[in-house]
Amino acid sequence: MNHGFVKVASAIPLVKVADCQYNVEQIESLVIQAEGKGIEIICLPELSLTAYSCQDLFQQKLLLDEAEMALIHLMNSTRGLDIISIVGLPVPFRGALLNCAAVIQRGKILGLVPKTYLPNYKEFYEKRWFQSGADVPEGTVLICGQQVTVKSNLLFRTPSCTFGVEICEDVWAPIPPSSIMTLQGADIIFNLSADSDAVGKYSYLQGLLAQQSARTICGYVFCSCGYGESTQDVVFSGKGFIYENGTLLAETKRHQLQPQMLEAEIDVERLQAERRMNTTFAGCAARFTPQCSFIETERISARPFSLTRTIDPHPFVPTGKRLDERCQEIFDIQVDGLAKRIQHTGAETVVVGISGGLDSTLALLVCVGTFDKLGLNRRGIVGITMPGFGTTDRTYTNAVNLMKLLGITIREISIKEACLQHFSDIGHNADQHDVTYENSQARERTQILMDAANQMNGFVVGTGDLSELALGWATYNGDHMSMYGVNASVPKTLVRHLVSWIAERTKDESTRQTLLDIVDTPISPELTPADELGNIAQKTEDLVGPYELHDFFLYYLLRWGFRPAKIYLLARQAFGQAYDDATIRRWLRTFCRRFFAQQYKRSCLPDGPKVGSCSLSPRGDWRMPSDASARLWLKECDELG
């Protein structure tokens, strides 16, 4: 099972200008290598059977005949292979000469796609030799003993995807053929190109292909000719790219003296999921009159599948310079959201429960950033620390020190006596450390925060994050509730990085060290007593599993709608030796079980700003019945091997 992945290749052979026999032998070698690697579709450069730079030799009948013979040779040598090959050659058609891509499989030409837009460059004036496919009527041509369809907008259906073909200059047009083809069902576009080098052109081309792939929500495979083409006036360096929805999966090295083969797996399921969610794409598709014809390919035999692409284990957390930019953007969104809420309500204060943990620390930092931006006195931020039965010296000290260092108003209200009175009132044994024992503390803290906010004409800023909401790791009407939840769409893995990022930007060394110690503190609700040494005994990740795994599961379930079997495949690839298969399966099942069972908590979430592509707000981002069955998901988890 390929889980929606299609293995593709962009191959750049060595060529000799006008030597079709040499060229086809080079191509044949690459195609056979690709078949051995399990590649389903391979794309070669524009006019690869003759070489692109033949110029007026394209008018020679001998060259045209040899190109056809080379295509016959390639079909015969790959007749027993499943792989689909896309090669370029000149094709005479109804008195014109077309620059075509031939799509072949198992000794059969599935279709010929002519180039639509011909360049008018000084060095290569293609209209001297070729005619646009748009200027000739579609039809069939007898080539290699077969009657073959010739049409610009041909779409090819395989068992795993639908793909289309455009040639070089086509993608530079204001409305490329690929735009039409993707709107009518193409998942992947292959571009056979002969793109010459010039200063600045490479980066421009990268941006163009990334944008086209993103705009059309497709996989885009680009293959341009390289060493061996004529260097009489220009140089071809061998450019190859594979994009998926704007993301670069792989690229070749330029200026190589050896043939190259670029390969990657394109996730067609992911592309199709994005299109289903993107109503703009569907709306645009509905406005186009069908222009494409479909051709069925031969069925491809089942073969072993292995995933080679790199899977980021932390999809919410970018690296390098992008992490700094992402953290700044998220923090700005959180601050702006809270600023609007403060001004709209006319609140004089905001109240935050400060535990010395990651989430409450980030919420406090957002409050400080907001008050500074609005020009308000930080004393209007009221931090309340509420020691309970499980509070440790480390978290208590960090909470108090951070509030002092940030210059906010500090209140300390112990919850112990109130909870003991409550246990007595409801007849609960205080030595029985069960869910009642834990949730009573969480609800007592929330009551204190709410009532204190009423006292001071303020509102409670929530601290809970996206990961906790996904797992339901919050006490209903306890820490689950607030008047504005600034962390509601920030996953736990990103909360940690945000606090670290702010710490590194902080000039005061004491504040910096306090924040870094909070980052290093084990995640815990501290609702059960500490151990005999005074350390945290109740560690969240021991109970519900590693947050980095749960954030990974959440991303692929929520953002892409993947089934458990595919999420498991991706997790195994992403985490390598960090977790064994049994551990991943165990926590994936836990995630699916809790995600369904805890929806009722998400159905009544307070307001909070959306910061990324994943959010569980019931008002727009995630609408799910609180009593939806998890049976199908859990069954698939149980069947994973």
C-alpha cells in the first residue's frame, strides 16, 4: 500500500546534438534505473531524443525519421516495464512540426502533447521551426506504427494519480496549460524543459515553479536539459525540481558533467485533501468549461514501497531563520488579539493564573507584550499563584520570581484549605487521589481567577494550549475555561520554542534564566503531591504520551485528514530510532481515543486567536459532534502491524 504517495523522477541525460541513437541509449539507461527504484513516472527534458539545440536541423527529414526510430527503440526496450516515461521529440503533424512530449508505457504511446507557447528569444526563435499546439486542430497521427492522439490538454489517469504535461515556456504564460489541467483533475504536472542559464534566472524559475505548484495545489516535476547541448550561444546547466503544493521536495545540482536522476514521492492524498478544503480551488474549477481529454494508462503491478522523503518530526516548529520569523509572527498575533479584547471590553486589568509552567508563562508574556504595546502600566496585569497539594518549590519559585521580574501585580492564594473544605462538603476522602481530587483543585483555581477578575474589573486570560485541547487534558469548567484563551491554537511543542525564543531575546539575565528553567521543567498539572524529595511526581507525558508525538498526530489528522495507517507510516519515518513501533502505535491509539472522547470540551471553548493552519475552535475551524464514534479510527489503530 502506497498511502497516496506516487514515486516520480526528473532525469537529465547526457546528449549529443542530432545524435538520436546516442541520446536514446542514455535515456534508456535512466528509465531502467528508475524502474528498478520503483518509480512510476519519469520525465526527461524537452526534445531529449534529438537534443533541444538542433536549430535548422529540425527541418531535416533524416533527423525527424531518426527521432521516430529512437522512440521505437525506447518503446521496445521498455516494453516489459510498468514505468511511464515522458520524452521529448519533434513530430510532423498536418503540415506543421510540433515540439511534443510523448507519454509511453509498455511499448505503447499513450498520447502526444504539443508545446503551446513558443519563445521568441534572439538565441532560440522556436517559431522558426515549430508551430504551437494551439494553432493546429487536435487529432491523431501515425507514428511508430500507432495512431496516437495529439492534443495540448491531455490528462493521463494511472491507478494512483492523474497527471498532465506542459513544455518549458508554457509555465511562463499568464495562464499556463497546467492551470487548466489541475482545475480539471491533474494531481501532478510534468514539465519537459530546455531552460538556458542567465544571471538571476535560476532563483526566478524556483519562485515561478513554487508559486505555480502552490496556486494549483499540485505536484510539479520540472526537467531541463543539461550537458551535451550546444553551447554556441547559451549554456544549459541541467535544472531539475520536484515541488509539492509550493514546497520543494528535491532539486538537482547544476553544471554536472554526468547524467542525473532526481526522485521523490509526491503525496497525492495530501494534495487532494487540500483541494477539498480549499473552496476557492473548487469554485474556480466550476467556472471552467472542460477542455481536457482523459487517457487511461496501463495498470501498474504491485511492488514493494518504501518512503524515502524526509518527514519533519515537528511540523509546527520550523528551523533556523524561519523559526525566529514564525515565533515573532505568532507572538504578534497573540498580542494583537488580546489588545483588541482589552480595548473592546474596557477592562482595567487582566488576571492570569501563574503556575511556573510553560503555558501560563507564555500567557503572561503575551499579557506583558500587550500592555507594553498599548502603553498600559504592567501593574494592571494581575498574576495569581495558587499553591496546592502538588505544587513544588521549583515551580512556585519560578512563578513568583517571573512575576517580580516582569513588574506585574502579584497575588498568592492557597487553594488547600478551600479544597479540604470542599472535600468535606461533598464527602470525599482527601487521601483518595482520584479524578475528583484533581479536578476539584483545577476548578477551585478557576473560581478564584474568575472572582478576582470581577473584583478588579478585569477578565481572565486562559493559558491552555492546542495540544491539551486535542487530548482533552484539561478539567471541564476548570483550566478549560477563561474569558480569552491566548494559547488556544499554539501546540505544546511550539509553546516551548516560543518561551525559549523570548528568553533569548530578553536583556535581563535573571529573567532569561528563569524562563529557561521553566522551559526545562517537566510538564505537569501538579495536582497530586510531590515525591519524597519534593520533585514533580505527576508528569503529563508519562500519563498521556510524548507531546511531540501527539502534536505530530494532531497535525496530520487535523490539517490533512489522514487515516491512522498513514499517520503511523509518517511517524515511523519522522522519528526514526527515537521511538519504537510499539510506542508509536500505543500513543497513536491513545490520541485517537482521547481526541474523539474529549470533543465536548472543545465544543464550548472560549474565544482565542488563531495563529496557524490548525485550530480547534468550534466556531469555524473544527466542527465535530461531541458524541461521534471513534470505532473506525481505533479499529485501524488496532490493525497496525
